[in-house]
Amino acid sequence: NKHLLSSEDLTADDIATLFATAAEMHDVQRREVKKLPALRGRTIINLFFEDSTRTRSSFEIAGKWLSADTINITGKGSSASKGESLRDTVLTIASMGVDAVVMRHGASGAAQQVSQWVDAAVVNAGDGTHEHPTQALLDAYALSRHFGDGGRLGSLEGRHVVLVGDLTHSRVFRSNVITLTRLGAQVTVVAPPTLMPAGIASWSSSAGFATSYDLDEVLPKADAVMMLRVQKERMSGGFFPTSREYTVGYGLTRDRLRVLGPEVPICHPGPMNRGLEIAADAADAAQSLILEQVSAGVAVRMSVLYHLLAGEGTA
Ligand code: CP
């Protein structure tokens, strides 16, 4: 593929190829090899209209460790703040001769739209409430490493992964469901009725995942649990249930951590609302993969950039 716009773009074989390359990139990440020359002479623009800590910095590190020239543009510091349109912004950037645009935007479908305007490869780094495909890749990669042996990647086939949280506003949930089910995982998504997306019944039956409103019924059967952020900034109609009710019903509290036991890995894509969807005890537990997810993000994004810009075929 020329772009990575949606998790739907990747078959199970594509994901396996990306993961194999990501595993090799870990050598660079361990700093045993300082840099690879693979993308020397290539220019990557990180174009972020929404805030980011992990995604933007890990794409920048990934590009630099592959010897690409990387440039960051944010909505606030660019002429978009003076009213320049998205189309004019990306056409302006593309005219400078960039090879890839890694973009985050508040509008669902923005990356797809931009891919129709420019010749450069476009990577969706989060578009509104739609998708975040590299997050899903790094989550699945971190879980594969966890279930593997001695640093080797393990299979997610048949593993029961439970995603919990504000599903209505979560692009991470959408991409994760696609990627995890493609890898053969058994997926259950849990949310209060007010944060369960419209139309999920038909999607879950066609894609083969389960839905539940009852975290306490699902949690004891989990092989891995992923807590998702409550995105109050996207709730123009207010937050219901209240924060307190949410934590009682859907938070990974200290009590639920005890039910989960010490072996089940805990994921969160970040940033976390500590004390709301996840207790500090859970976030900082020995079984937490949260920082492994961040670390995996660099290797996986190196792999994605490599396959888009240097290799042939996948991503
Ligand atoms: N998970 C994630 O996308 O984090 P950032 O918003 O910090 O990039």
C-alpha cells in the first residue's frame, strides 16, 4: 500500500511482516545500532492539528533513527491558525517535496481526504473518532511480545482481549478491534450504554467480536485488558454517567485489579485519566504494559515508515 489510513488496509500477513521488521528495529531502539541509513534523503512531515505526546514524538524518533529528515508542524503554530484551509496547508507542504505526511486531525476521514490531494505517502496518526491504525499495531505488537517467549513474538490467536471505556469517542478502540480480530484474538468491548457507539450491534456481529455493559462479568475471563481514556473534550453534551459512577462501574479499580490477578497484562494507549478509568495501582502494577506500549510504538512506527518509504509492498 502507498498509505496507511485505516487498520482495514492491513491483512494478517501484512501485520506479520510489519511486526517482523519492528522486532529487528528493536536493535536500533536498544541503541546497539545507533541509526539505520534506510530513509536517508527522505523527508517526513508530522502534521498534527490535535495535541499529542506519544504519537508525534515516536514518529519523529522513528524517522530520525531511519536517517530521514523529519519536520513537525502543529495546527496552533501554523498558518492554519490564521484560517488557512487543510487543503491549502497540505498542498503548500507537498509543494516542498516531502515523501510522507504523518497526520493527526480532529475530523474523521481527514487523512483519507489528504491522501487524495497529495502524492506523498499519508499515515493516519489519528483522525477524529475514526481510527488510529499505528496505535492498534503497537498495542497488538506489545501484546504479542508479552505472550511470546524470550522476546520472541507470540500468537494472539484465541487470546481474549477486553477493551473497556469510552468507545463512542475512541479511534483506538475502532482500530484495535480490526487489528486484533485479524490476528485471531477473541475481543470483547465493554462500555456503559451512554458510551457504546451507535450501530455497534451490526458491526460486532459481522466482525465477530462481543459487546457488554458488565465489566465485572467479563473481567475474570480476560487474557488481557485494555483501558481506554474517557474523552471529555469530545463530549459536547456533557459526561454521563458522572465520574464517580463511571469509576464504580467501569474503572480498573484496586478491587478489580485483585479480581484480574497478577498475570493478566494491563494496557492503556495513554494519556491516562488516573483515578477515573484506571487506578494508579493498576497503571503502575508489575503486569502493566503501558510503558512497553510506548516503547513498541517507536519500533512499530519505524517499521511502518520503512515499508512505506523504503521497502516494497506492506504498509
Ligand atoms: N495514544 C496516543 O495517541 O497518545 P498521544 O495523544 O500522546 O499521541
